[in-house]
Amino acid sequence: MWLENDKYWSRGEHRLPLLEHEFDTVVVRFGGEIGIKADWTRKLYERRLITNIKAVLKKHAIPHKGLVRRFGRLYIKTAQAEETAEKLSRIFGVSSLSPALETTSNLNDILNLSLHLAGSRFKKGKSFAVRCHRVGKHPYTSQDVCRQVGHSLLAQLSPLNLQVDLTRPEQTLHVEVREDKAYVFTDIVKGAGGLPLGTQPKTVCLLKGDVSSAVACWMTMKRGCPSILIHFENDQLTEKLGVEKIRETARRLMEWSTGFPRKLYVIQQSQGFQTLVQKHPPPVGNLLHKRLMLQIAQGMARMKNAEGIVIGDQLGKKASQTLHAFRMQDEVAKEYPIYRPLVGLYAQDIEEIAQKIGLREMVLQEEESETENKEAQMAVLKLEDIKRIEKKLHIDKMVEDALKSLTVLRV
């Protein structure tokens, strides 16, 4: 039984009614971690998530008629459902999304709409399955919906030569029944997952311009921490990429934090930085340099009320990236913890995340210095030796001057 409609499209000799409007709703599923929180915390996280969603809708000027919040779900009424789902897939705390068609929970309405959608979306000769998720009291079960919709599709779309495969279907029709409404869809767009941005404290992220530092920052953002991006100018990567390239990297990264400040803090490395490295060749100079940068980052954390410092070190990537070296670096930043999200990841894992962020083709992997490797392997540095050298330097003045040299770039 076809719905009454005077608009048709043909598939061979088979004529199917066209949908007057493609999709009118986006089904937004909240991340599983949100649902298992205590009631007060869950509501707080959901409010933050909805605020972030509204910020994205506003930024991209997406018209919508309303947002309906249900347990674990948000239903957005918009005629630009597919575009909206794509934009919202970059919001942390969203598990998945689906452009959908809304109807009533009446089973006949569900059958008719399912027939419409499958008729326009299903491909000929492919296997299919019907899945139903139902919340509330209805005169039918979820199995009833799957069974009756499946029978209707086989009967009414017989020219498509569809076959049922409940284990590994090539195409799936989904029906979500929620109280007096039902939503029919075929696609599930994977979301960013994690926790809503802003539900955890801020962190200071050292953005070097390489893949690793950007991915490390993104991973802490995924856990709900807004990022304060700082970049030290005049390092080797800046010379290769240029400040504008670093700025573009920050811009891409901030696409995942719509609604939060889009700033990149650039710190000019003074002559003192350069002298520090020149007077003390690797591995001593590199360690002194990193300890100085951490002290400056600590000053930024203090200024911005952050709760930690994030860097993109990988354990074992370079001979100088060892647990011993990390301990030597971190000792100088006594006020704030140092987070290294990439320590447990392989290079391939990091590249996959970079591709997801949209950075893989934009940034260069930091090239490994053979000189550093050899000299780092030849010496085991002692903390007391490093502190003895630092006493002869004007470290506090370097930190103060660096924080005064801050340049803020909008990204």
C-alpha cells in the first residue's frame, strides 16, 4: 500500500513515491559515559553538551525549529539534517547522529514512512535488516516493528530483489520509537565521543606545529578540557612551516571547540633561548630548553587558571624521550601536572587521529636528529648537574620576558 502522493520517481518499470522533504530531524545520541554518571552530574554534562551544540548551529547559521531533549537523546528539527549531522559530529560528548524522518508512533505511519525511505535509499539486489529501538508503552513490541516493516518492504519493493540478512546486512533501516514519536533513518554518523568540552578544567597545550602536539591537545579536549594553545616562535619547526602554518593548524584544531575562545598565544624566543642552546649542546641544551618552556607554560597556566600542561612527547620515539628524561623535565614545573596523552600510542594510532582531526596533510612530523640520538645515548644526565647550570642562568628573567612577549593570534 503506497502513501497518497502525486510525485513519483521510477526505478526501471517500478514507480515509487518521492518524499516531499528528505530528512527533517537529526537524532543526536549522547556519549555512553554521560548516561552512567550520577543524576546531577549527568544533567550538568547534558546541559553543557546542548550549549556546545547550539554554538555550532549558530556558527554555521543552520536554521532549526527546535531541540527536544530526552534521556540520552537530542532531537533537532531542521530541513538541513544531513549537513547538521556532519557539523555536529565534531562535538565531544556526541556518540553518533542520524538524519531522520519523524512521524507518529502509530504502526501504520511507521510502515508507510519506512516504505518511503527504503524505496528511495535501498539498492537493488542487496541484503537488508530492520532494527528497532523503542522507549515507552506501545501496543506493539520492537520485534513486531521489525517483522512488519520487513514484510512490507519485501512485498512492496519486490522489484528491488531484496533479501533479509539479520547478521551482516548490506543496508539497514532503523526505527526509533520514543513515546508518541517515531524516527526512521538509514545512516548512522559516528560522533567524536568523549566528554562535553567545558565539563573539565582548562589545560595549557604546547603546540609545536607537528602532528604529535596537535593530537595530544585534541585528546585532552576529547576528555572535556578546553585548550589554551601556546607556541614558541623561532624553533626549528616554525622555521620550516612558518607562523601562518602553525596558525592554520591551530585553526583546524579549534574547529573541535566551537563556542570557546579561538586564540593562539605565540611566545617569542629571545636571544637568551638561543644562547642557552648554543652554550650547552645536546643533550644538556635540549633539556635546559624544555625545562625553560615548561616553566613558561606553568606561568601561562597560572595566568589562565588552568589545571595542567599538555605536551606531545612519545615514549621512545627519540633517544631523549625516555621516562628518565621526562622526570628531569617535569621536576621544574612543580605547581602543575604534565600530561603526555601519547605515551601509550603507536605512530600509526597518532596518524589515524591526525587524519580524523583534519591535520595529516597540513603538518610535518618532527624530524629526528641523529646527533641528538647519539649524544643522548652517551650520557645519563643528573638532576643536580642541571640545577647547578640553571643557577648560573637568569631563568626567572627569561620566563618573565617570555610571558611579556605574548602575541595573541585569532584562529
